[in-house]
Amino acid sequence: MDKFMSKHIITISRQYGSGGRFIGKLLADKLGIPLYDNELITLAAKKSGYSEAIFENVEKTATHSLLYSLSMFGSTAGVYGLPLSDKVFVIQSDIIKKVAAEGPCVIIGRCSDYVLKEQKNVVDVFIHSDIENRIKRAVTYYGLSEDKAKDAINKTDKRRASYYNYYTGHRWGSSENYDISLNSDRIGIEDCVDILYKYVTSIDKE
């Protein structure tokens, strides 16, 4: 059977270990549209000339300070115009807008819901989960010990929230910022995919 080709861009924000990336991949496959996750880093690096490591690390360690830019990325970073972290956000936002303009797709994280807020054909999703199950996923899929998994979850979510709150002025994870918020444990990964598929295909027909 041919896959359904969606008319919409779906952005997926997620807690660490909630299964949001898995849901995004399965949904993209089911809808027959591209998935953009780490691919955005590669595209942004090619466009800007910066290394992929800068795009990978800026959300993790950005302090939005000139001192940070100088110490991490060289004496010219952040001196002219915007700080490096802001430049990276702008470049990445341009890439997100570009792939969205090319057609329906699923985009994982990177404030894509905010970046595409002016577009009408966007469905914004937030995936959350209970801490116990997030630890189990981190142990199973990322090879972390339980202690390290819990620490990674807390630190990653804190970084994601700070990054999102700083650049959007909104609160990361608040339901009013998204069209749909799903608990992947209570619903299940496969059922989350089915719910999103049914929702997107139903509004595509409107």
C-alpha cells in the first residue's frame, strides 16, 4: 500500500528518554515524508562553514556570553555582531525554514515549533514521559548506567529548557505552546505514532 503523503510539517519537541525521536522517525516513515534531526546540523555546517561540533554543542553549553565564545571557539567568535551562539541559532533557523519550504517533513527539536510559528501548515508536538521509563530507555538504547541515565536526563532537560526559553520567550514543555502533548508511557510509542498519524491525515483532508 502506498504511504500517505502529508501536507504538513510536524515539529517534535521531547524530554530526554521519552522516545520522541523514535516516534518522529516512525511517523515520518508512515507519512512518507523526510525526517530532519542531525541532518539539520550537517546542512547548517555546510551553509555556514562552521564545524558540525559547534552546532552539536551550542545547545548543550551555550551561555550567550562573549567570554564563552572567545574561550571555546577562538578570538574572533562573537566579536563582531551577534555572539556565536546567536549566530548559530539564526543559521539553524534558516535551515529549518528552508527544509520546511521544500515540503512536508518531521523536524526534531531545535526550537522548530517557534521558528516555524508563522507557517499555517505546521503541527507542533511535545512528547513527555515518566522518569522511571525514561531511565529505562536511556539504559537500554544509550548504554548508560541507571545513575548516569538519571543525571543525563536531568541535565539534558535543563539545557533544552534553558535554550528554548531563552530563544523563544516561552516555557519549554508547556502545553499551550503545542498542538498536541502526549505521554509516551501511558499511551505507548506505537499508539503515539498512530494518534499523530490520524490527526495529521484528518486535518490534511480539511
